[in-house]
Amino acid sequence: MRGPLNIWRLIRTGATFQRTGAMTVVLDALDAPPILRLAARVIGWPFSFLGLRGDTALPPLTRALTALGPAYIKFGQILSTRPDVVGAELAEQLTLLQDRLPPFPLATAREMVAEELGVEVDEVYSEFSEPVAAASIAQVHRARIRESGEEVAVKVLRPGIERAFRTDLDAFHFSARVIETLLPSTRRLRPSDVVAHFESVVMGELDLRLECASASEFRENTRGDAGLVVPEVKWHLSGRRVMTLGWAEGIAANELEAIAAAGLDMADLARRVLQLFLSHALRDGLFHADMHQGNLKFAPNGDIITVDFGIMGRLDEYTRRVYAEILHGFIRRDYRRVAEVHFEAGYVPADQDIDEFARALRAVGEPIFGMNATNISMGKLLAHLFEVTETFGMQTRTELILLQRTMVVVEGVARSLDADVNIWQAARPVVEEYVRTFLGPRAVLRDLARTAQVLARFGPRLPELAEAALIRQSEPPAQAPAGGVVRGLGLMALGAALALGAAWLVTAL
């Protein structure tokens, strides 16, 4: 039954793309063969008489996705973070997608809150406003907790949004299979994997308990960051379809005249927005991956307020160290070291020429230092870096692409506040502090200490593991697994030496 429905949805999508002028854009991006372009023109011809749809001030693809509804808008936003899939030009166009939809009725929101929390709204809240913001997945109401008098923001999912998204997701998977079949050349872009990535992201956004967890972790990580406000999660007033956070009053980051009229130092705000983002990415490995102007506010005292934690980025500790060394190398213009880091991390295959790679990196970095402050962009530097590494065989790393795209957005916010902000000068102290703290001698000692803790947990099992290794070694060759007892015992000895060494070093400190 789903097959015919998905075919109909594919036709409807194609018709909308034709009416918005996006069909040609997509076919060009996919490098479609002439026969497919002709077929699309013939099929879309009847719809061309219906006139263009949407806001003609927007690019065609942005216009098409907006006309198709919430799931397509959200899909476009995710694709805007994947220039490796859609190309830099389309990714830039997709950043113009506005995730704003008409609100649903207040009465419906109250019913959903009551159902989710298991209590009448008026019993919990003394005030509960009309929607103050409405997006594709949820809308926000300003409320006041009756018991404490505290003002809060209550986020409520759109009614029926889970079913609607699942229906569209099914169509997306079907479309990806069709594209891979008709256009084998697109398989290198892995359309099915892109849809699967989108599904994992949006399914997380449709369970507000997960967003609560992200907001709570982000708040905990940044508790010591002066001048940053992350609203507190009210867990007892949150659930799968409802999320309650403390209300933070401030001026939206896009209200530039109001920010200036409030007497806030806009140059300082620009610098701090950049530094806080980099600090969260490097120090914590958890960063706000949707830091556009609509998700940032500035308090009267200059504090930076972040909201909407549906899309968060993560970097493991090893990746953070590699990323910091790469940035540090560019800052110092040490391109040989940047090349070595790529090879050491296994990002670039060992059979590549490191000197040629270093020369290519110099071609990326040197033009940056010849620019004036208003043209320097760390986001563009990373984009050029990824282009170079791709030619040297580096595989796409989704988490770094997301970091790069978020960096572009953050830089845009900073430049709107201060057109002359120097990205490198703002970034340098954050990167250098991370390198001192997490790549110096103390970092080595911490790594050894952690290794000792892990080995200590396995300490009681080391004798039996050694005995098992010896028994396996004594078995006939056909039954023995690959690898020998010498290697196994050697690893144990090395682990024991590391543990003892770490214990001595920690004691010595």
C-alpha cells in the first residue's frame, strides 16, 4: 500500500519543484543525464501552467521546500549542514530556509500539555500565553509556574507531527532509492545514508525528553562560563511532547538597533559569541549546532542567552585534539605540522605524499593571512581544508562538516554585530589555551592515569586472561585464533607498566 502512496508523493514533490523552478537546480546538482532531464521536463510540463509557488524573493530550492511543508523544511536545514552532499552553493541557499510556520490554537496546546503532564494547565501555571514562537516541529508559550511564581518557556510539539514526519520519512527513503537507481553516479553521495542521518536527527527532535537532556548537559558543562546563560530544564514539567525551561529575558540577536540602543558593546558580544562556541566545541565536545540569530538573545547586562537545543554537535576527545592541533598549526602557519597531524590521525592515507599535502595546505592557509580582518573566515578555511583533504583521499567526517557549517553561522552572527571582528584574533586564545591544557605534559599524565583506572578495573581478571591466552596458544594451529600469546602477554605487560608509571606520576604530582 505504501508503494503507490510514495509514488504519488514523489509526483507531488516533482510538481512542486517544477512550479517553483527548483527542478532544474536539482537536476544540475545531481548531474542528471539528458534523457532524465527530458523526462522531468515532459512530466512537469502540465504543472508549469499553474504558475510559480512561494515567495519569489527566495531561491527556487528554498521556495520549493518551504511550500512542501515541515518535514521538507527540516530536511533542507539538515542538508544545509552537508555541503559535501549538495555542494557549497546549494548549502548556502538552504541556510535561507526559515523554520517559521503559523501557530496552532492555544486551546490545543493546553490540551496537549494537560495530557502529557497528567494535570490541568491552570493547576500548574498561573499564566499561559498565546504562542510567542512557532516552528515546523513545535511552538513556544510563555508561562508562570503557580507554586513558585517563576516565569518559564513551555515548548509543545505540533499535534500529529510524529505521524506526519514518519509518513514523509517513508517517502524520503523511497525517493533516495529511486535516485540511486536512476542516477548511479549519485551513489557516491549516499542518498540513503543522508536520509538515515536526517531521520536520526529529526526523531531526536520529536522526543523533547532528549532535547531536555541536551539542554541539561550543555548547562552543566557551561556552568563556569562567565556571561553565558543556559536556561534550566524543569524536569517535572517536561515529557516527550512538552518541554519546560526557565525564561530568559533578552534582545534577539537579529534586533541590531535594539542591541545598540541598549548600550551593549557589540564588538565585545561578537568576540564572545565566537569564543564561547569554540570553547564548547574544543573543551566540552558538546556544542550548540544551531546558533543562528533566532536562537541567541542578549540580556541587558550583556549576558549571551542560548535557546533551542534540538540540534547539538558532538566531538570525541581525540577528534577535538586533532582539530585543535590543525587550527593551532594554521594560526602559527606551520603547514608541515598540520600535514603531520592529518597523517597521524589517519585522516589522510599513509601512501600519500606528506610534502605535497603540506604544500596544498599552504595554498589554503596563506591567502587567509593576506586578507584584512573583515574577510577572514575560519568557516571558509575549514571548507577549503576539506576540499583539499578530499583530493588526498580523506573520507567525509560528518561531525566535522557540522562543526564547519556551525562555524559559518556563528561567524555570520558575529559579523552582524561587528563587521570588523577579527576571527583569528578571537579564536587564538581559545585554541592556545586548549593546546596548553589538553595537549601538554599534564594531558599525558591524565591519559596515563585514566589508563591505570581502566586497567585497575580489569586487574582481578588479568591472571585468568593470561591463563586463557596460554591455553589458546597450546591448542593445535587449526583451532588457535589469529595472534599469539606473546602479543597478548606483551600488551598486558605494557598495560601493567603504564598503570605503574601513571600511579607513580600521579603520586609524584
